[in-house]
Amino acid sequence: MPLMVNEKCIGCKLCEKACPFDAIHVVEKLAVVDLDKCTLCGACVPACKFDALKIDVKRRGAANKDDFKGVWVFAEQKKGKVQSVAFELLGAGRKLADVRKSELCAVLLGKDVTGETARLFHKGADKVYVVDRPELENFLDEPYAKILDKLVKKYKPEILLAGASTIGRALIPRVAILSNTGLTADCTGLDIDPATGNLLQTRPAFGGNIMATILTDLHRPQMATVRHKVMKELAPDTSRTGQVIDVTDIDAADLSSRTKIANIVDELEKTVNLTEADVIVSGGRGLRAPENFKMLEELALVVGGAVGASRAAVDSGWMPYSHQVGQTGKTVCPKVYIACGISGAIQHLVGMQSSDVIIAINKDPDAPIFSVANYGIVGDVFEVVPQLTTKLKEVLKK
Amino acid sequence: MNILVCIKQVPETTDVRINPETNTLVRDGVQSIVNPFDMYAIEEGIRIREKHGGKVTVITMGPPQAENALREAVSLGCDEAVLLTDRAFAGADTWATSYALSMAIRKIKDFDIIICGKQAIDGDTAQVGPGISTFLDIPQITYVKKIEDIKPGFIRVERLTEEGFTAIESSLPVLLTVVKEINEPRLPSLKGKMKAKSLQIAKWTAVDIGANPEKIGLPGSPTIVNRIFTPPKKAGGRIMKGDAVQIVTELVGELREKHIV
């Protein structure tokens, strides 16, 4: 039995409560594991205050960890421009590299992209690996994965970070399999464990109601993706420079792809650019009906903001998915976030809690949204929001 | 066209809450459901079969009760179902899960298109689809919002991007992960429900699929959970109650004063 209960168990039921799968029950003052339900997720082990639970499994290790050094950031580019998530990751990566006393490197794949290296140095990179080929102009899953895997195997970084974007979420899982290592998606916290030097990868788990810290303890590199707007980029230091390594030993086989791009269509005017908005007015279940989002649009118009929605509102079909804020939607970090009729499930909170100022309007004084709000208004959204619109219109006109 | 749809049984996580007093998960009344994103994968598989013929096989890895998820897929119109179930699979992360599913797919052998939901709502990683295609060494297209054309050995789809979409062509076999926008899933038919009740579901163990024991379950997983905790609460802000006009006047005054708006 891989989940072992030892004699220290006193039948306190803490593990029973911690199990997300209903797999532990206390029978006659002893925890009993239902093997059909247990997924070995490990949630019970740290929950036990008596050290009575152990997962006893020998896991395969692959890498000689000491051979791997340096922190890498995948510098995602579109149309030759490095995307802001890469600069944010350089900010996070700089701290990790400093703790590990190692180099921070960016990896840039594309066509005619060498001009972008200066900005990568300004934002914290010590070194930039560039693969500049016409075939890499636009992202293609196979060649990008093959080349990144090749670089990982050759230069052996200890950590590889990438944006949890459409590209990052397609590319990095492929690289992780090819490089035979672990990957943690959508991290909201990255730190180094002072005792072991492992990367502590913290992310929401089990639907975003609790947080889990994940380790890739026996394999290297440790790979993680992070969403746009979660990490902060450093202020640019234009005096910084670094070493550009132009990687040229790329084979035709590395560049080959079984998928090809037929057409790239930008329809930005049709989609809301929520992640770039300075003010977001978001609505949830408390709005009761789709037509009530009109009220939020009016407020958003006054403050020059965008309209967001909770998962509950999107699942009810009141707003399109492109407006969804939260773990399964977009992560946002505006200057002001106004939550209207949103109770604040953790899945929503993880997507907006790093906003500079949060204003929450909710009828229920116990709504969890108030725990992250700078200003919590206990009241009726249908009264408060129009009032806020009128008042802001007044003062902003002056 | 032979279609494989990979699905996952998940707890209906919107119901999972933390009891703030005991800091533990409240599980009461949490149902197991087919991962909502996989419903679009099932629907798209069935639509391809309706247009191009062939069959749809649905596959999942999980505990014995994951059979219920497969029966739901069959009630919607899938033809065959395979359950990977074995204690040896327990504790698998996305690496070990992708490996096990890819080994099962190798055993099934005959397929043109593999379809997965874009991600599961419990883990939200979106890693298993690309993991499977990498193990199988086949091309992948993630975030597919529309299938434009399918011909023997050829597919053209639209992949959702941050800016809009990209039209992508690929050879077959291919693995697709699909997003909500792709279709509107149907409800089960009476005929489907009858079939779901009686269908013999293949149950495969790690040995059945020829999996390397070192690469499955917790032993085969490069990642492990180190710690689970409730997120630290932010220090509460200012709570305002009472007359709406008065509160709003006060709030806007403060926002102006602090140059927030």
C-alpha cells in the first residue's frame, strides 16, 4: 500500500477532512484509506499533525542535478516583438538566478529578432540564446519544441520559465516530455527552497480553492509556466548589456513541421483586451441577468475601462468567455478592479487579486471578495453601480 | 475517420469550498462529472463521425468509478469505451498520465484524430493533450475553435490565439485540443442511454498496455506535491455600509484624493 498510516495515528480526522477525493475515513480511531478512491495526491500528508501518514513510493530520478545551471526564460515573440510576459518572467527569473548565484538567460526563437536582444538585457538577462531562422518567423509547435529541447539538452539549464500563453501552453508540455522532466502550469509563486535548492512552484490546485507547492525534485530542468501579469517586470536598465549566443547548428530535421500556418487573423477590435485595461468593471452572479451588464458597460465607459465577468456569469451565458476573469479565464492586474455582485470564489480571486486597488460591491457582508478588497461596499449593486457611474461622470468631467 | 476522445472525470470543483474555521476542504455533496471541456471534445468527435463515417472511441484513465464518465460519453454517441484503471496509475502527474494514455492509444493503433478538451477544470494544466501527441510523435493543434475541412490525411482548423485565430493545416494523424467556441454539446439520446447501460467497457491495466512500471503513477511522475495550504488572506480593506449615495460620494472623494481615478 503506497499511502501508509502508521501507529502515530490517533484518529483525529484531519486527514479525512483534507482529502479532496473522499478516500480516507477514520474507523475505530484509525485512518483507513480507500484504495479505489485514493489518487496519491498527497493532500493528507502535510495535513496530519502527528506525522502518521507517509507516501512510500520510490520515484524514478533521471538527471544528475549538479550538471544543470542557470535560469532560462523562453522569450516568446510575435511578429518579431518579444511579448511582455517574457519581461515579467525575467523579473521573476532574476531573483531566482541571484539566489542560485547563476546566470539568467533568455531564449529567443524567430526571424530577424536579434534586434530584440537589447531589451532582454535591459530587463535583466545576462545572456540571450538566439535561433534566427526564416522558418521560425511564426510559432509552430514541432520545430519550436525540437529546437528548445535541443538547446536544453546541450546547455543544461536548471530552470526553464515560459509564459502560460497559447504558445507557452502548447510548446512547454512538448519540451518537458522530450526533455524527460516535470512541468508545473500557471504558477503564481516561484521561490528557491533554501535547504535543497529546488524550485518551489506554487499554484492554485483542485479548482483553485487551495494552493499547492509543486516540486520537480529528481529531474532537471525544472519547468514552469506563469501567466501574463502575475510576475512584475524590472524597471529597464539601459546600461545593462550581455552576451548574445547565435545558435547556428540547427538541422533541417529540427525545422520540419507537419503543421503549417495557412493564415493569421487578428481580430483585436472584436475581442476585449482585458489584460491591458487600466480599469476593469466585472460582474458576477449578483447581476442576475445578461441585460444588467449594460450598467457595467456604462460605468466602464466613464472610466475608460473594460468589462469583465466571473465564471458564474460566463457559465450562465451572460457574457462571452473572452471576458472571464479567474483561474480558467484571464489573469488581470489593472490599476482599479471593480467587482460587482461577485462573491469571490478563490478561482476568481487568483485571477484579479494583484490589482492595485480593488473595489467590491456585494449584498452579502460575508462574501469572500471583501477579504481582498481595498474598498468593500456592502449594498445593492443595482443601487450602487448607477450611483457610482453618475458620481464619477461628474468628477471626471471637471 | 477513426476518432479517439480522451476525457477525465473530475470533481465538480465549483462546489469545493474551504471551511474557514478548520481550514479544510468541504466536500459534502461534491459530484463527479465529465470534465466540462471534454464535453466539447466528445461532441466534435461525434460530429466528425456523422459527416465522415468511422467510429468514436472514448478513453479515460482513473479509478474504477471513472467508468461512469465513459458511460456518459457513450450515451452522447461514442461507439466504444476504454478505461485505464490500475492501482499502479495512482499519483500520476501530467507526464505519467500522458505516457499511460499514449501507450493505450498505441494499443488501439487505428486512429486518425485524437481530441482532448483544452484542459481539465481540476488541474487546469492543459498539459496532457500535448504530452500525448509528443509521446506518440504526432503533430498537435491546441485551442481549436473550428474544424474547417477534413480530407483523407489532411485537416484544416482554426486555433484560438490571444489576438484572434490562426488557420492551421496538418497531416493526419493529429491531436487536437478544443475550446468552448467549437460547438454546442448535445444532450444524451434515449438510444444512447440504452447503449451506455449495456456496452461492455474494455478495462485495461498497466500490464495490458505494456507500460513501463517506472514511468507510470507516482513513481513515474517528475513532479510531486510538496505542500498544500489555504491562500493567505490579504489584510481586509475598508468596509462601507449604509446609504448608497453617501457611500459613493465618500468613495469617489477618496479615490480622487489618492489620485486613483
